[in-house]
Amino acid sequence: MGIVTHVPPDVVPSLNPRLARLQPYPFEKLRALFDGVSPDPLYQAINLSIGEPKHPTPALVKEALVAALDGVAVYPATAGLPELREAICGWLMRRYGLRAIDPMSHVLPVNGSREALFSFAQTIINGDSGDALVVCPNPFYQIYEGAALLAGATPVYLNATAESGFKVDYGALDESTWRKVRLVYACSPGNPSGAVMNLSDWKRLFELSDRYGFVIASDECYSELFYGTPPMGGLQAAESLGRSDFRRLVVFSSLSKRSNAPGMRSGFVAGDAALLKSFLLYRTYHGGAMSVSVQKASIAAWNDEAHVVENRALYADKFNAVLPLIAAPLETCMPEGGFYLWIRCPIDDTVFSRDLLRMRNVTVLPGSFLARESGGEKSRQELRPRGIGCAEGAMRRGHAAHHAVFQLSLKRNHARRTENHRSGVG
């Protein structure tokens, strides 16, 4: 007979040690930052801290979802409905002028870009090597970092600063570092700056990929929020440069921002057929299949462009209303894409954010929470539900900024007078 042993109830099970490497999520840091802050009750609360669209989901998408509710009675295939893959492929061809894309080998539906951006790294990275590196823009979407760490890799952060137009300087890495890179996360339009990669930027990144063999994961979930020339996509750049096989390139997109449907968790990955074949294998075990009901609503969304044009116009109106209200003393500009304002603060961004909540009941996210080496100089803010709400939030930010600048001026004058007194200057 076997021997039965009992584990004492107070014994903690052994967990994946890589979990201990994860950083607190930005909104967890925000809760800690605001602990003990009492907002002025004279002002109605305005929350501009989270990147969630507030425009209504298009009626045609909701109607398609309701009409397809019988789909909840069946198990969905991880590869998705052929009709959905064809709809996504058709949109890619219309949007980017692609000619060489095949719906059955180059496209795969996913449950929103977030889960795909994370799980893709688990497919690409060999964590047993011990020296794998993953390049992330800085500031960045924290999923990139978490994906790298849990895959057993080490993130490498490349700064995207005002001096570089908020674009990543890939020349900042030396050859010995590039040789260890297995995956590069690119983001265009950038989160949170809105900076867009052009053909020259893509050409440089492709050349590095050819030289060192790393895979490019291009996060393009803000691609349809633009206010001038439509942003170039990674697949479009690849085909323009004769890379019609999309080798070592996979792009990620979703309906969350494009169609105001974040709750549907519907997106896609597209690109290198060999990489997607392996990713499909991973997702089959991971349980990444999309509900048939959501797939059919997604078909309706990808096949319609009118609601996307209307959505862009609403955001453009908000930017036009807000920017004049915060032009001074805050430093910002109209982004090329996305729905954030990337604002330089007159004081430390965490102090500014706390003061803004306390004095004006407006919640924003400090930019230093989105980076590992930002110096606490910037604050990310998002355009929110209605034009009047945006304008009100902007006016309050402007008032708080004027107050911050005044206080900073007083401190500097006091320090100058103190120094003059110590120096004996009258």
C-alpha cells in the first residue's frame, strides 16, 4: 500500500518565481499616490487617467452581437471563423493597400490586442537561454514588460524623448546587446505620445531584424485615431519595401479604440505566416478562442468605416476645444495619433497629479508611472467622454498649472533671496 502524507495548511505552495519580477501596474501606483488625498467637493470628479473610450459603441455592432447570441451555445475554434479572417483581411487591404495578404495564413483573430501582446512573447521567447532580451519603448504599455519578464527574458528600455520627436532611437543599443534581442515591441501611434513611425523608421527596424534575427511585434491599436495623414502600418511598410512575406513581423490591432468596443475583447494579429502558425498552436492550449457571437459582431465592425470616421471627428473636436485651454503654462501639442495628451508638467508629475486631484478633483496619470527612467517630468492625460467634460477638465488643469508655476516661482525667489543673503548681497 502507498503512504499518505498531509501538507500542513500553513505551507505556502511554490509559485512561479518570475511573478516576483513584475512591477506594480500604473493604476495600483496611482491608488497609492492618492491615498489620503481629499478632493475639493466643490468640483465634480473628472477622471482622465485610464485609456478607455467613452463614445458609444456603434448600433450596427451591438445589433450584430444581439443577432448572433445563439453563438454562445457552441465552442469556438481558436483559428476563428473564416468569414472573420476574410473581413479583417479585407480591411487591411482597404486601409493599407496590401496585395499579398492571405486570410487563412496571415491573419488570426485574438481576444483583444492586450492578451495577444502578452501571449505572443510566450511563443517567441526561449526563457531557458537565460540571456534573452526584449526591447520596449520608454515610456511604454506595461504589458510589454510583463510579457518579457514572465517569458524569462529581460526588458531593455529605449527612451522616446521630446528631442527625438518621441520616437525610439534604435541606434542607442550596441551590437553585443542587439545579438541577445529576441523580440522588439514597436508602438505606432505611440502610447502615450501619439508619435508615428514613417517608412524610414520601419526600414531601419527591418534592417536590424535582418541583421540580428529578432521578431517585431507592432502594437497598432491606435492606428485609426489620427488627425491628418493616416499612420503607416507595419505590414504596409513591409510590402512597400519588398517584404511581402512579412518575415519576422506581426502586427496587433483591435476594435477597442477603433470601434469603441473595449468590452468585446476583439482584435487580430497579422503578418509572418510561420510565426502565426506557432502562435495558433500556443493559443490552442492557452484557450484563446473568441466567442462566435463576438466574432460575428466583429465582422460587422471591420466591414464598416463610417462609424470610424465619425469617431475620429469627435476626438478631433475635443482636441481643438482642449488645446487652447492648456497651452500655457503646460507644454503639449496635438498628437499625430491616439487620444492622449502628453503634457510636460511645471513641477514633479506626482506632486502635480496629487495637487490637481486635491484642488480641482481631476484625476490624471503621472507619466513617470509609464516609464522606468522618465525623471518624473511628464504627465499623461486622456481626452474623455464629452466635449464639455474635456473643456472643464482642461480649464481645471490650466488653473492648477498656473498655481504650480506660481508656487515654484515663489520657491525659486525665496531660494535666490536666501543665497543672496548668505553671500551678503543686498
